[in-house]
Amino acid sequence: MIRHLYSELRTIYETTAEDPHTFRTTIKMKDMVDGEVLRRAVDRTMERYPYFRVRICMDGKEFCFEDNPEPLPVLNTNQRLTLGSGQTGGHLVAFAYWKNRMYIDGYHGLADGGGITPLIKTLLYYYCSDYYGTELSKEGVRLSGDPVPREEWDDPAEVPLPEEKTGLISKWSSPAFQIGDAGIAGIIPDSLVYNIRISEKEFMRFNISNDGSPATIAALLLARTIDRLHPGADLPAVIAMCVNQRKALNAPLAHQSLVGDVRLPYTDRVKAMPFSKQATCFRGMVTIQSDTDMVLDEIRDYQKLMKELAATDSHAERRRRCQQRMEDVSRCITATVSYVGKANYGDAERYIQEYEALPSTALPSTHVPLTIEMSAMNGYFFLNFMQYFNETDYFRAFIGQLRENDIDYDVLNMTEARYPRVELPV
């Protein structure tokens, strides 16, 4: 079956060697990973997710997904993979393992964190049931043989939307402070990642006492970090916080990449407030910009771009438009925060030590070289502090914010992200 693409096109045309728009989910198990058991679990899992068993192809002059009969790769390596290549049988999802770690790699043109989470839940169910010889709870797990509803296949961004409301203000019209323009030397092609673990109970206590949420508090701490290092900058630090658009689109089962952004400027007015009021202010900005009308307006803008792309059959021109658009937006952002939400992997969590989800980067690393990617599992928040430069000033300053606010933490490790590359037909 061949499926013509819609919302995936922007990601495809934005993809470059420097910004492959991929992600790697790492799950550190309590025991060594058995490759044969993982192979069986992957095979059973992929029976339930036909829309992930695809390769990218050209139908005439248009990008498409088609069924891929090749088995999904299960490789014994911790090195970066290249999706869409011979190494992965052309697949845009791949699996690997090394010692006690599992890796699930994916391309954002196929799915986002919300879209891939059910697959990982299924994979862990089959793997842990087999490896430990026990039957885990099936509640909330999509299993082989279950029907696959159309709502998982259909692209909600392609559906005609209600008439636009007036008075909505563009989020991406004001420039932000740029780390890359502030004298940071040596932007590097791969990000360094500091993996921070914070007790869920501890962090939620702090969030609630300051009228915040996990992601807004992380965004505020990051904004204060940047401001502390660059006091008196001409432009404010602006944090782009990723939000799941499925609720506004009434499409909870959609697997496509449906991530939007809210813009959180750390202005002089906000700086003058006490910490808890700053958190309230950030949370209010998130609430306003996550409003259904605001999200639908963002989708309308995206649909307008799709019409522009359809008006030209030049891949070079389409790529130029998408990358220019991304470049313009990136000038309005200093850093990003993304929270994929609580994993809720059920009984399998008892066999997991650590968890992390790392994107290549939301925007060009030369402009937005700093991201915090958050996840939560098994009583802990994991904050992955990702930076595209070698200097440690920003990480030390962020740790200083945790200490200043009496948030207990552990730094688990520092490593390269090793998110995958991707090969496209053109």
C-alpha cells in the first residue's frame, strides 16, 4: 500500500545532515538485554503497528510511504544508526541494544514522542513477559491481533478546519536572545547530554508550591540560567516549550508528529516578579497559547504552507521554503524544553532503571543549541540537558538554579546523544 504524505512533508523538507529530525529513546534495564528475546518482541510488536512498517519512496515526483516487507532491524550496538538506509532495511524505525540498554530510534517525519510511546509500551510488554517468564498486565497495551482503528492512521492536520477567529497574535514575530551570537565558541555537530534525575515526589512538591508544572518550571529554570549568564542582554531569553496538539485536534490516537510550541519570553517585567509569580506567568502563557483556537490557527498556517508546496513541483524550492521558515522561527527562540509526559509503561517499569528520550534537535543547532528533554518514569523525572557546544557554563548555571531552589538531584552521566541519521530518496 502506498500512502501519500501531508504533515510529514514539512519535516522531510526541513531535514538536513546537521538536523536529521530524528530521536533516540534509551531504556536502561535492570538486567542485560537478550537480543533473541528482543528480536521476538520486536516482531510481535510490529504486527500491531502497520503504519510504522514503512519505507519512504517517490511516487512520480511526490514523497510517499509504502509497506516495507523487510524485518525491522534489531542490532547489537550503541552507535548511531542511519534510518532509511541499507543498515535499517529502509525502515524509519529501528531497534538496537548494548549491554543492559535498549534503543528505539525513529524519524520525526513518521512520528513524535506521543506517537511512538504506545509502540514502546507494547514492546516492553512482550519483551519483559518473555524475558522474565511472567504475564504482565495487558491493561492499556495495544497487542498483536488487536484491531487498528482508522484514528491511528488518519492525519488530523489534513482535515478542513473551522473558520479562523480574528484577533489572534503571531507567536513568532519578535526576535530572541541567541546563544550562538553571544560568543559561544565551537558549535559542534552532535549534542552533549547531561542526564539529571530528580525524584518525582520532590519535583512535584516544588511545582505545586510554586504554581507550576514540570515543563513550565524546567522552562523557567532554563530561562533564569540563560539570564544569569547574560545579564542586561538587549533581547530576552525565549524558551520554546513543545506541546502535544492532539487534544486541540481531537485526535488522541494519531501517530503523526503533532508537536507545536508555546513561546515563553523571560522579559524584564517577568524578571521583576518573585519566583512563584514568574512560574504563574509562564504557566499562564502556556495556557493561553495551548488554547484550541491558537493551536488550530497554527495548523491553518501549516495548511497554508502545504498549499504553497503543492503549487511547485521543485523539491529544491520546497526545501528552501521550509528551511527558510524554520530559520525565521529559530531567530525567535533561545532554547527549547520538551516533555514527552509520564511514560506509564505499567508492570514493565519494575524492570527499568533509567529512561531518556533524545531528539536530534527541534530547530537548527547553530541557532538553538540548547534543549532540555524531559521524561518521567518509575518515580523519577529525567532531565536531559542537551547542548551543541563543549563549554560547561550553562550546565553549571542550571545546576546552580536547582541548588538555589533546594531541588535535590543526581547527575547520572554525560555522553553524546548518538541520535540517528536519516537517508531520504532526494
